[in-house]
Amino acid sequence: MDTGKTLLTFLAGAAVGAVTALLLAPESGEKTRDRIRAKAADAAGMAKEKILEGLDSLEEALEEK
């Protein structure tokens, strides 16, 4: 299996697990929603960084050819 697909699958599973844990946590709905928003923003930021890194790598690889 492709390393990128494996990593993406792992991250997706981790995200589902994290959201499930937050939803089942004994906190108020407002606190839980705030935590989900914060985690989603963190995940989006990390995804954006990884995409930009991938684009940079692709650009470098294309320049070498």
C-alpha cells in the first residue's frame, strides 16, 4: 500500500477516534463543541501544512526533470 494512503488512513482513524471520545466525554455540550471546533481547526491547519509540503516536493521533483 502507498505510504501516503496509509498515513491518510491512520490520520482519518485517529480523527474519528478523537471525535468519538469527545462526544462520549462527560462534559457539557458547549465545552464539547468548543473542543471539537479547536481540534478541527488544528487538523485543518496540519492538513494545509502537509499539502503545501507535498506541493513543494512535487515542484522540486518537476524542476529536477
